[in-house]
Amino acid sequence: MPGKFSWDSQASHLGSHFEKLPGNIAIDPSKPSFTFNYSSVVANDQNWIGIYYAYGGGPDNSEYVQDSLAWAWAPSEKGTVFVSPGKLRSGTYKAYLLAKGGYQLLAKPIVINLGDPSDLVVFTDTFTTHNARQGEPFTANVGNLVNRAGDPNTLFSTLEDDSWAKVDDNGIITGIPPADASNTIVRVQVENSGASAEIRVKIPVRNISEPLVEKIRVLSFNLWVGGQPVNNYHEKQIRFLAQNNIDIVGLQESGGGHGIRLARALGWHSWQGPDVAIISRYHIAEVLDAPDRSGAVRIGLDRTVNDIIFWNCHLGYDPYGPYDFCFDHMSFDEVMRREAQSGRTPQITAILKSMKNSIENAEEVPLIFTGDFNAPSHIDWTDATKDQHCGVGYTEWPTSKYPADAGLVDSYRVVHTDPVSEPGNTWSPIYLDNAGRKEPMDRIDFVYHKGRKLTVVDSKAVVEGQPTPQPNHSDNEWPSDHKAVLTVYKIAARVKPQKQTQ
């Protein structure tokens, strides 16, 4: 991806501890973009240069945070190396010289611009923050919603002078809503190298006597290897989450730090596991113990009085039950044996066992459970729907029957009670053909819940645009091979009294 570049090795935000590092890395301005001259002091065949987003994600503390966006070996004591930017879009990045195939820094990182810095793009022109409350300090970060985030020449400001909400140069919004404040719109301007763009930021403001959060929008979202099969996946994911006003997301196929990446861009909180992640507008107060293929956190929606327990999972995918029934015409008993062989049956058993205390306490602290279960639901595979499932009638899929037996409620089926007329399939909007056979369509992504404080307002399978089937999917606006599941809950919350700040 040839393009113009610029770099700033003296960026103050890089930290003084970098000054003691023995090596050096610099752009070679006479050669193509992302060509680096480097000195590592000690040669090693596995020394390497990694490219990360400038706003975060790199190993600034010599520790892994997330996978690099692009990289190349730098094996010599001194040398020149080209790192192919591949499909990276015009934007601001940071380059690291790292030791021995790991993350030990050898040199002070440098900020680099791919493309002209005046090519300034905001990923979403509208953005809603977490809720504010009258009389209470408020902070939000919109500084990473732009392709030039991390460039010291990218500056933010507000176009309103009389708002209680102020915006600093880095895109941090702060202030205290006064007693008469209502929902507030802040027009945030972003500038770099003579170019400018605007983000219209909505801050929902709650009355001092009201709960901070009374409704949450929850998403189960398989990222499809982080989104990498689709061009500009980072921008498309951010735009989808922002424009659908999501509050909490259970992510699958997020290994390599994609949950951290998205949360940092949105100014959110995150927990990241090897495959699954949880990102939230609201504070993650505690990380809970969870078995393999899952993760669990406690999210504080309002001080200490309105918490929820949030679980997320990604169960094993092979062998796949609908293929066993529809392609290989296996018996029920054989398919169930292979459900266990896939790992799904023991995995859901282990997850529900670990979830036991949360289930028992769900009337006090509500429980939400998202995931890609890689299996259909017994509620969907019925005698009435057998024409949709290659002639197979009622099937007790363990991955849905066990949660139901534990008292968990399938939120989609609360709203859409008839699986004949509203199948709600999430697999797959782009895999339609399987070696000349029709791909079985099924609902395999779910949002479950338990607790008297939760009421389902709406639930739907969602996708952006009209995705082109694979193998011609790379320019789709929708950056996944699954549909996501969006459930809106009303929460019966209460207020913890607090003296109003003047």
C-alpha cells in the first residue's frame, strides 16, 4: 500500500523510559513507506519490527498487549527493512523494534503516518457516551475515533463555548452537568494539517434522583478472526457499535487483543481472554473465574447499587451438528455423541457449573450470558420447523437445553416466539454454499439472561447492509461471517443517595 508518510520520534507521550534503550529505529525517507533503518546493538535472527495503532495496543512496557498489524524480521545489528503495510488504511501508527520474537523493547518507538496527514477520517460522525448524571463529575474519551489518533498534530476542540462539557486537545470530554442539565450534544472538531472533521457527541444526562442506567443494549458479536478478512474492519466495527448505541458486547474470535483494540477506540472498558472478550461502556468492577472458552465479569452500572454479572463464551466448532444431520444423515444418538466430541457439551456443562452461584443470585444481581454456541437451539429445531432443518424434527441440543434447564432465558425467543415464521438465523449471511450444497442456516449466537430486574424490550439478529457472499466478501460493510444478536433490556434499578456537587 504505497503512500506518503511522516513520523515524529520526539512525541512527548512516548515516555522518558524509552530514552535508556540502546537501539534505534527511524523511517528511511528515501524509500517506500514503512521502510526502516534500525540498530539493535545485538543481532538476533528473531529481532523484529512491529506496527501498531499509534493510540495504543503496542508493547510500551515490553509486554504483549495485542497482535501487531504488520511486521517483519530485523535480524542484523544494523540494517534496513521494509514492513509491508498490506491493507492498512491511511492513518497514524507506531513502529517498535523488539527482541528475539518477543516484546522486549530494543529502541524507542516512533509515530508514523501512512498517507498524507491531511487525509483525516472520523470513523463515525455520531457517537453516544455512557450516561452522565446532574451534579456528578463526567469524563469520556472520543480521541480515538479518528484514523489520525495518536498523531501529536491531531487536535480536538468543541464548537460550543457555553456547554458544561469541555473538550481538551486529546479528545477527553469532562465536566459536571448542572442541576438543570438535560441530554447534551457536543460538536467535537478534529483537526490535522489543515484538514478538519466533526463528531456529533451525545451525552445522555440523568436527573440526580434517577438511576444512572435504566436500559442497556447488549450485543453478542463474533468478530470473524478479529474482522481481518474484511477491508477496513476496524473502522467498520467502530461505526457499527457506535451507530447502534451498544452498551456491552460479548465478543468471540477476538484473540490477539481485538477486544482491547475496540474498547480503546471507543473509550470503553475491557476484559480480554485468549478467544473471547467483553467490552463495556460501564466500569468492569471485577473479573470472575471462568472455564476455558468463556469469560465473566461484574459490571457496575451505577456506583455500587446496580451491578450485572456478564458471561460470554465461544464453544467448539467441529464436528458441527447440522452438517452431521443434513450432509451425512447421521442418527440422533451419533450426532449427540459428536456434540460431546466437539467439546461443546462438556464446555457448556463446565460453564454452567461455574455460573451456579451467579444463577442462584440472579434475582438480586441480574445475569446476562452471550456467545457463539456453534450449535442450534432445541427451541428452534421442532417438529414444526423440520422443513427448515433437512427433515429433522425436535432435537435437544445440549448447548441450549442445559442453559434452559438452569433457568436461563433465550432473549430472542421472548420477542420472537414462533421459530417457523421468525427463525432468526445468525449463521451465515455470507456462507450460502457448501461444496455445491446449500449451507444449513441456523441461529447459533445467543443472548441469555436471568433475573427479575431484567425485562426484554427488543431482540433481533443484526447485520449491516447486504453482505456479498464469500469469496467476494472483502469489501462488505459487515465485517463478520455471523449476524450479531442485539437485545435491549430494561433494568429495574435503584438510586444510591449522594450529595450533589455544586
